[in-house]
Amino acid sequence: MSRRPFVRKTLFYVLASVIAFFNLVPFFWMVSSSLKERGALLVLPVEWIPNPVSLDAYRRLFSLFPFGRAIFNSIFVACGTTAIVVISASMAAYVFAKISFRGREVLFTLFLSTMMIPGQVTMIPNFLVLRSLGLLNSFLGVLAPSIFNAFAVFLLRQNMRTIPDAFSEAAIIDGASYATIFLKIIAPLSKPVLAALTVITFMGAWNDYLWPLIVLTDRTKMTLPVGLSLLNTQYGNQYNLLMAGGLISMLPILVLYFLAQKQFQHGLSIGGIKG
Amino acid sequence: MSKRLTVFLFLLPSLCGLVIFSIIPIGTSLYLSLTEWDVIGGPPRFHGLKNFWDIFANEEFLRVLSNTLYFIVLYIPLILAAALGVAILLNNKYPGVGLYRTIYYVPVLTSWVAAALLWKWLLNPKYGAVNALLGMVGITGPSWLHSKSWAMPGIVLASVWKDVGYFALIILAGLQGIDTTYYEAAEIDGANWFQKLVKITVPLVTPSLFFVAIISVINSFQLFPQVMVMTEGGPGGATQVFVERIYNYAFRYYKMGYAASYSWILFVFIFAATLIQLKLQKRWVHYES
């Protein structure tokens, strides 16, 4: 490409490493702070490497707050949300993509138009509904709204439309029902997009803050982000504690990311391609 | 199973959700925005557009709007430039580029609450890493979140750090879609890398940049966890923004009607900002025919 490939190459590695440095320094700081004793946080000049290394913050985290419980709650809510979104959206997407019926386009447009309304508009009435049903501080309450996810329906429908009709037509001739076609042909052929949707939905639910903050106010029901923000208001200056909590909350997603990097990157760039 | 029954059953979960968690709430919210209601003391009292007049008459609204616009003015150019730069860098084929891409993506994966806690500590004026690093190069850092003028730039800094990997990946997908014959033709004509960047890469990646601009402006209007965790709207209201106000009015002060009105004002701003960008796109977005 260039007449000076060596200069170009060097420039690439220098720039890429500088950016990586700024990406990672905060995490290094997070790990380092979480391993400090409280007094060592307030030492000048700033200590980059904790001395002595102390696991005190991690121990206190679990004694001050039902943190193990919060981890469980987060896992439960994230898995539940993901299952509901993927099942409900793929069923609707199949119908919109492959079965023609009267009013289909109108209904689909209605689905899409709800995406214009920001979640903050519907969150107050949704809270009131849960409250009147006695579903505040219940996981059912947190999970229920994910049964309708217009973006997921849209994403899956766009993908399912590209599956040739010849497959399902052959199956119909063989006497297969729509349910069989959905489960045996459409769903398997949509695997890549379903995988991408699964990881981004899981990540979104794992990291979600506003909705669980409103619904789950009981200390034993809180998810990790909500619990962390409560710790922040109660122990706002104990940064070793907060950093330890933050790190623990990140670990599961990071592990998942390293296991399923392709799906993550596909899932998160999908909006860009399809949008 | 008949076709009609299939359609009905397959759509049933989504339809129930659409009605219960979208259509009815939108109607309810519109009605609530015309009422005064504190949840505990009896049913909502209708009082027309009073909430809206009250909001517009309160100087707080102007502050919320200008804080949001201030965030947008700082954040959007920074995130577009940074994401484009990172994407161009990642569009190289050198060994190790995959590792860099993985690293740049890590902040995207963290929850905003954890990231905001981290940045609150990083930006600590006396004991934080940012001012310690600035001190190493001889700069006395500002007091960031404790200062009225530096709190919002602090939140912008955290947001750029968190979001750049996400938007870079979207732009990268656009870059990878550019036909390489353009570059080959330009090289035959003797174009240097800068000419290729300005004349080929940037114009052809404008659809992705446009998408990123739309999404990031919408996200900017919905700024929330970073503000809640890092500043709670402070100091002195310098970081009060729409969603933070809506949350506080609804769930701390129990002014449901007022909060609902605020949420509709937010909707109008998001909608208008998106429309304006759709109109302006003809001037700068280049679609290949």
C-alpha cells in the first residue's frame, strides 16, 4: 500500500498500543484499588501497586451486603430475560417473515413504531401496573415487559426473510405443520442471528439499571447494578469496596465475551448493518 | 393447525406484551401527563396542560436542556472522531489486530454502574488516577465532578471511554464493506494515504457515521446511570438531565403526572433531533448507488 511499509506498521502499533493503554489503565486502577486497605486509598503520591495486598474489601463486600444473593439475582434475571426475548421474538418474527395474512404489514409497522417511544415514557405506567398487581420486588415484574421486544422481532424477521421459501414449501408438501417448519427449518437456519441476539440480550439484561432500580428495591431482590449503586450511596468513599464489587459484577460478562467473542461482535455491530 | 390459528398463537406473546407494556402505557402516560398525582392521595386529578406550563416556566428545565446540549456538543464530535479513528486503525491487517479489537471492546461490556463507579474514583481530584497521570506530565488537574464547570466534561470523558469500542465496531463494519477497487484505482493514479482517506474512506463510510450519530444523539438525551452514580445531578444542578429528573420526580418525589409530562417532552426532543438529522443527511451522507 505505502512506499514505506515499515513506517506505517510502526505507526499502527504505536497508536494501537496507546489507545489500548488508555482502555486498560482504568481497569488496572480498579483491580489495584480493590486490593488496597482503606487507608492506602488516601495516600499521596498515589500508589499504583497496592502495598500490602489485601483481600479485605472482598471479604467486607459479602458481609455488608447480600452480594452472593445479588449475583444469583443477576444471573436469574439475565437468563430469564434472554429466554423470554428470544422465544417470544423468534415466534413473532417467523410469522412476519414467512406467513402472509391480512393486516400483516400494518401490524408490523405498529410493532416498529413503538420503537420511537423512549422507555422512559412507558416506565411510569408499567411501574404502576406492577404495583397494582403486587408484582413490585418480584422477578416476574422485572421480566414481564421483555415479552415484547420490537427490535428483536425486527432483527430476526429481516434475517428470516433471507431464508429461501423453497425449504418450507418442500416441507409443506411433505405435510409438515408451521410449528415443525419453525422448529426444524427456520430456527436452525437462523442460528447465527439467534446466537448474536442471545448474547446481546443477556449482556443488556445483566447490565440494565433503570428498570430493576425501579422494580427491585428490596435488598435481597436487587441485581448487581442496583446493589452496587446502593453501596455507592452507603459507602460512597470506600473505593476499595466499590471497586471490588464492580469487578465481580464484570467477571461473568467478560468470561462470556472471551468464550463467544464472535457472537458478541456480530450482535453488537448488527444494528449498524441492518439499521 | 390452521394457518389462522398458527398466526394467532405465534404472535400471542408479543401481542400481549405490545398491548400491556406498550400501547396501554403510552395511553396512560399521555393521560397522566395531564394530571396531578402523588400515587398515595387518591386518584389522579386532571388539570390540563398545567404540568407542561410549570415545567417550561421553571428555570430548572432550561438548565436540564442546556446540560444535555452541553453533553451532546462535547460528546458527539469526540465519539465520532475517536470511533472513526479506532475503526480505521482496526481496518488494518497487521498481526495482533484481533487482540487490539478485543481490548478496545472491554469497556463496552461493563455495566454502566460499574463503569461510573470506576470513573468517579478515577476522577477523584486528589487521590484519583486521572489527576495523578496529569500530574506526571506537569498538569494540575481540575476538581472534575466536584466542580460545576468540570463535572459534565468528566461525564463526557467516561462516556467516550465506555462507548468508543461499540461505535468503532459499527464503523469498522462499514469500512470493511468498501470496495477495494476504489483504492486500487486511486493508487494507480498516485494518490497518497491522506488523499485516499479523505476522498474514498470518509465519504464511503458516512452511512455508518450517520447511523452512529443518530444512535449516539438518542443515547445522549437518555443519559442516566453515569449521572446517577457519578454526580446525582450535582454539583448545583450542573449535571441534571432529562432521565435523572424523570426518575427523581416519579420515584423519589412521587409526582407521577409531572414526571410523565417530562417524559413526553423528552420524547419530543428525541424525535425532533432525529428528524433534523434525517433532513441534514442529504448534505453529508453519501450512499453508493
